[in-house]
Amino acid sequence: MLDKLTAVEARYDELERLISDPAVMSDYSKIAEYSKERSGIIEIVENFRDYKRQAQQLADAQQMLEDESDPDLAAMAKEEVNSLTASTEALLEKLKLLLLPKDPRDDKNVIVEIRAGAGGDEAGLFAADLYRMYSYYAQQRGWKIEVIDQSDTGVGGFKQIVFEIKGKGAYSRLKYESGVHRVQRVPETEAQGRIHTSTVTVAVLAEMDEVDVQIRPDDIQEEFTRASGAGGQHVQKNSTAVRVVHVPSGLVVEVQDERSQLQNRLRARQILLARLYDMEMEKQRSEQESERRSQVGTGDRSEKIRTYNYPQSRVTDHRINVSSYNLPAVMDGDLDLFIDELAVREQSEKLGGGE
């Protein structure tokens, strides 16, 4: 590991030299490329240099402890050795985590798709509740949220809603939300007071660029229709709604919320790129983990990942067996209890898997 850290530090020094090179300074694309690479490793380098400095101090303190004959000074040296040993070990653990391969999508914006599952109108109402929950979470982090497409149930819920969340690190936090969310509560229309169980599926996709995913024009079919639902004369009189089909995969994307056909086409393409990339990543994960199944980070949408039990005010994440007994706070966007633990678990599994 130290050899790898030394190589990272050497590359950092090289990048520093390149960025200040007059021959490079005039090439804005190169400057941007090198600056981005440097910012990606600066935390590793700073911690590695801190580790080397403390490791040298530890070696000096150990030598002093061996040479010192005065009991008081020896006791002071021993105390310093113990303190430095603990801090250097902590730095090493931190460096192990920093060296883990990062998901290239972590800093991307996300496209979230929420769909009502089993449970009829109650599932649609909970889909709306989850949309509000993620909206609150985004607002707390200063992220922007924008609805792309939605289909209402007519009773205040959603058959489905697709929306974008823009913000640095959005995917790194929300990627753990993909899966089946189960709700247990008494519906407002239930006269007998019986608890019903409903499900909603959530898919979190990283927004991808054309350079990340290549699509052949011949593989795309587009259809244009008039948008349905509210929208005014402009929406009703023009064929603004877009249906895009990716023929090789069979993926279908429909967008109608934007006011122009061009905007809807761009939105549909964004979603298609994200889904295709997600499919490819899922395929690679399945191949890599054929001998070791991991619940955290797989995005397996067939799994029940979380249960929201209203009578007990309990929310339980089944992947990590962590519960919150403050359901209202969770529905107001207090999700970090789960997300932080899921991130730690993912890091631990990567370390344990030797990745």
C-alpha cells in the first residue's frame, strides 16, 4: 500500500509541475484535465504526507524511549509513542479507504424513478410520500429538483414520477435508495382500521453524458404525440410528448412534462443514457459477484430494502438491520442514519473483498 501511495504522491507532484508549465498553461483543456485529476488525489496526498510526518515522529519517540534513562522523561516518551501509534494507525485506515476505487458516477446528478407497486391507490399515495421525502432530503443539501414526467392516480398519489436531482455527490448518497420500499399503515379509506401492506419501487440512475455511453442513431426510434393532462393550449395543440425506444435493449422512455418537443427529446435521451449505463454496470457487477453476493450497492430492484411501519413509527433498512423509531423525521428527509451506515458497509465489503 505504501508503494501505491508513493506513486500517487509522485503523480501529484508531476501534475503540479505540468499545471505550472508555460507550454501547458495556454491549453485550457489540458489545464482542466490536470486540475481535475489533481483535485481527485489531493486528499490522499495530504493524508499520506501527514502519515509520513507522524511516522517519523513515532520513530524518533521510540528511539528516545529506548535511550532514555530518566524515568520521568521515559514516561513522557512512552506517552508520546502511544499517542503517535494510535494516530498513525488511524491515518493508515483512512488511507485504505481513500485508495478504494471510486464509482465514477458518484459526483453525477441523478434521475430518480418512483413507481407504485402492489397496493392500488395506497401504493400510489406512498409513492407521493417518497417523492416528498427525497425532495426534502435534496433541499437540506442544497440540491435542485425538477420533475421530468409523472402519472397521477387521481387521489393524490402517483402511478409513477420521474425527477432529476442536481447537486455535487447526489449519486454517491442516493444510489443506496434503489429497490423495493414497503409501507405498512392503515389507509384513510380503511373503515375497519386494518393495516395494509403496499410496495413502491425506486430506481436511482446517474445522469450520463454522450461520452459515457455511445448510442448508434440506427438503434433509436422516436414517436411524437400530444401531451396528456394539464398543460394549457400550447401543450395540447402541439405534438410535444416524446416516446423513445432503444431497439437492441427494448428500453422505452416517455417524457411529456417539458413545453417543447426539443426539450422532451433531450430529457428522454438523458434518461435512456442513464438506464443503458446502469444496465451495463449491473451486468458487470453480476459477472464480478457470481461467487459473492452483496446486498449493499448492487441496486437489485427485486429486493425489499426498507420497511416503513406507521403504527410503530419505525423505519427499518433490511440490508443493514438498522431502524429509526422516528418515522415522521425520516419522511421529512432524515435519511443519513441509513445512508451513512450503508456507505460504511460498502467500504468494508470492498476492503474485505480485496478490491
